[in-house]
Amino acid sequence: MHNYTLLERTLFHSPSFNFSRMKDELDGKTILITGASSGIGKEVAYLLANTTVHMILVARREENLNLIKEEIEKSSAQVTVFSADLRSEKEVSDLLAFLHELPEGLDVFISNAGISINRPIAESLDRYHDFTRTMAINYFAPVQLLLSLIPLLAKKNGHIVNISTINALLLPVPYWAAYQASKTAFDTWFRSAEPELKINNISTTSIYLPLVRTPMIEPTVAYRKAPAMSPVHVAEIIGGALYSKRKVYKPWWLIFGQWASVAFRAPLSFVIPRLLRVKERERGNV
């Protein structure tokens, strides 16, 4: 399955995906996908190619989006490319103006755009921008989009899918402060808003993912050989959620991590600094 190792097949098992059910649910609908130029967003777009959806693909790299559009439109789906840097409120506003002019409205928003930073606080003292840019993409952009799009989605009994991370449900770990804070911020916002969205006939799905083998993890050397999900597999999980309206997806083993995060919080707060001190000595920073 997806060229997984035995360990990955064990870790990343999920229910089977039914393309026909997805197609029946989505044909004729309009779907917004952010972060669509590579990784998960790109694979979701390709998964939808043989439906009759209208996809709005959003990312900074317009040339990549145009290549995806060219390939997909050899099939039955329609694609509109919108190049935008979601760190810019102005560019998000331009995107929203375009979306509000869509004659068919909006049925589904897949909030996938994100940025990850792995950096010790000691190396971030003069890099405040690391925190502002992760918050801009991982938190402020989806909030800005949704505050404007909720009325459109409500008119169509729409669906919002948030591509989150297992880290939002686990004990925070060192070196990931910027990433974890920003992803947890939107995860909390989304879960808080969910009851209000529901009474407006908007379905919600939170997809909590472990490592996924996308360009985002490539800068972290330690992750290159670590077990990771295939973005094609993740796309199928998202596709399944689009017809099942499943509220939450998370790996089967995450419950044990959540339990350990609570049960062992005090011991871990004692052990982790000591392990860090050893690591920093090896790096020559202490």
C-alpha cells in the first residue's frame, strides 16, 4: 500500500477509499484548496480530476498550479488557478473578492496551506519573523478566509476540512515552538467554532496527521528516514471525509500519545531538559 514499509503499513492504516461515493457526493460542486501547488494539496487535486468539480487551486507558485491545471483538465474536472501569498492580508482579500464573485458559490474549503519551522529558541532570538510568518499562514490566513467564506458555505450546506497535525493534541516538544503554537491556535479556533458552524449547516472535518512525505519536511534531516505517510494516502483520507462527513481523522495510535502526554507530563518535564542539554553539548552549544 503506497510503497509503505511494514512499519508504515502498521502505523498508517485507514479505512478503504471509495472513489464512486466521493464522485457522487462532489460532482458539480466548487472546491477551494489552499497550498495546492505541491504535497497534499496537489494530490487532492489529482484525486478529484475524474469528477466534474470546479477546483479553485491557491498557492504562491503559479507556474506549478498551471502545470497541475493543464494535467487535470485532460480529465473532466475544471480548474481555476489563483496565485496568492496567504501571508499577505491584501492578497487574501483579493482572493476573497474573487471567491465572492463565483456564480456557483462555494461548497467545500480544504484548508491545507501551512509552513513548518524547526529551530531552537536560542537560534530564534533575532528571528521574530519566524513566528509572525508561521502565525500568518497557519492561523491568521484560514481565520481571515473563513470569516468571509462562512456565509457562502452556509448557503450551500458546505464543508470545511482542516489539515491539522497530531502535535496539536500532544505535549509540545522543543525546537517546534513557532509551528506548534500556530497550528494549535487554528485547531483550537476551529474546534471552538464547530458548534456554531454546525447550526449554520456547515460540516467540519479535522484531519490530524503525523509526518507526511512532502517538501515541507525535507529541511529536517532526521525526518528523511523516519516513518511518514504518503501524500497520496492522505489525499484519499481527505477524499473519504468529503463523502462520509467524518468529523475527525487521527492515527489509531494517537490516543496512546495523548494519554502519555497527560500521564507523563511531570516526568517528561524533568527528562526532556536533561536530554536537550546532552544534545546541545554534542552540538557544541553548551
